[in-house]
Amino acid sequence: MRIAFENLSFVVAEDDPFWRRLVVAWLEACGARSVRDTADGARALALMREAPADVVVTDWEMPGLDGIALTKALRDRAASPNAFVPILMLTAYGERGRVMRAMRAGVNGYLVKPVTPRAFYERLLAVLADTRPFVATPHYFGPDRSRPQALVLPQEG
Amino acid sequence: MRIIPAPPKAGRPARKTSPKPSPNASAEPRPGAPRTRRETVPVPTDLRDRALAFDMGYEEALEASVARAEAAEARVRAHAGDVLAMEAARCAGVADGFAPGDAACRARCLRAAHRLRGTALGVAAPQVARMAASLARLLSGAGNRTPAALVAAHVDAVQAATDGKANAHAAETLARELEAAVETVLSRLR
């Protein structure tokens, strides 16, 4: 099994130019169909409204709309261009409370910098292969983490 | 693509799953949990169908993608110049004239410190990352009672560590002293 990058489009929201270039370079090198990048969450949301990407990779701390606010905006079923879009958060914050906050906002995956291409690929694959449904409550819309992950296998024959 | 449901955890009964769940199917609340409106919503499968391919093995695909990404990363690093020095200078510029009572100024400094921490982690400069993390902790913990002198001390230490004036051992000592100073300030404020 592999990630079919050639079928996927990405939006990368990261205010640190070094990390932004790095993530874009990884995705392009892996053959991503399209990668659009921006330094702030508001622009990322605008890019998603212009043409929804298949995956969003976002930093936490950004000027204007931060990664948490971006995630909440994307998970808002009434206004989001795609409330189910997989969101991978890539941040220097590794504290447990931060991770829990990101999960409560509705991210699918969380990676703490520094991140290697291998860790990034493996986390992205786990997010894309996730078969669990979403759950909607008055205060949350996102992956249902109370369920165990299923195993995805190729169709026989 | 076939999906094999995960086995139930030990001590828990298996969940009943229907092959085609209704979009409005409601999940049962856990015993003892407060009753909240909770709806299970199936995720459209079209992305998963496009995103996963089964034409090669997992390890083979992983190694090929990682090799390409690492080569691209090496090119980015080769052309990045001294990003750490640039971020350190940027942080120093933002912290110049730091006013603890100005919430917008504190927020700018916090973002700059956090960004410097991220860059330092990216270029394997752990002492600078510690200093930047310490500054971020000070700003978020002390708020409008942040001592401006301690902010300046962090900025000076970061610059000393990034322009080569402080060697690795000295940088580590500086980082440790800054962390201790921040801990003292925060415990006094608690």
C-alpha cells in the first residue's frame, strides 16, 4: 500500500518559511498533484474556499487565524468547503494539553517538530487510511477517536 | 479496497457495525456519561479510494517516497542560507522595545519565539530551541507581568548562540540559566 500522491492536492499553512519550504518540497518530491502554500490561516481558508484541497497541513502558531481556528473553521459544517478534509497539524508544541486541544478542535493527525520525511509519510498514510467515522456534537465535529482503527487492505482479485 | 474492522479491546464487547451506516445514526451514550446530542457521520470514501494505491508493498513505497523527500530536503537546506541567524535577528527585532503591558506586543513576541523554536528544531540547534521555548513559556506564563529584562536576556543569549560567540557548552549553560530564571519568575507569580 502507498499514498497515491499523484491524485492528491494539498494546502500547507505554515508561517515559518523554512518549514513551509521543507513540507512543500517533501510533497512535491513525492509527486503531489498540487501543493499550495501560505503563511497564515486566513489565507489557507481562502485557498480552501477557492478550490478545496484533499489534505490540509497546518502549523499551530500563525499570525491572524492560527491552526486551531483554521481547523475549527474547516470543521464548521455550515460554512466549510469540506468539513471532512483531513487536517495534519505540524507544530513545535509538544505539550499534552496542546495535543488534546488540537484533537478537540478536530485535527486528524498531530506531529511535533522536528519531523522527518519518514514520520511525515507514516502519519499522513495513517490519516488517509483512517476508516473511522466522524462524530458531531454541539461542540465538536471531527474524527471519532473512541473507535479503534480498522485495517485497510487491497480488494481481492 | 477491503476494510477489516479492528478487533475489540480486551474486556469490551464488539461494536455492532452495519455495512452502510445511516448518516443520521446516533451513537449510544456511555453508561454514566451525561446525555449529549451525538451523531455519528460516515466519512465519504472517495478521498480514501483516490489516496491509497495497492500497486506496491508498504515498505517499498515508504522507502521510495522517503528517499525522494530526503533528497528534496537536502536541496532546501543547501539553499536555505543561515535561516537560524535570520530568525534570531527577526525575534530580536520583534522583542526590541518590548512593552509587557501591550498585549499585541506580547503576542508578536510569543509568535516570534515560537517560530524561532520551530526553526531551531528544524536545523538541529537544540540549545537555541530551548532558549526560544523558555522565552515563549515566560511570555505566555507571565503575561503583562513579564520582566522586560528577562526577555532581553533571552534575545541576547539567542544571538550569542547563533552568531558563534557562545560554543555548545556555553549555550547549554545559558539555556539552563534562562529556564531557571523563568521558573523563578513564574513560581513567584503563582
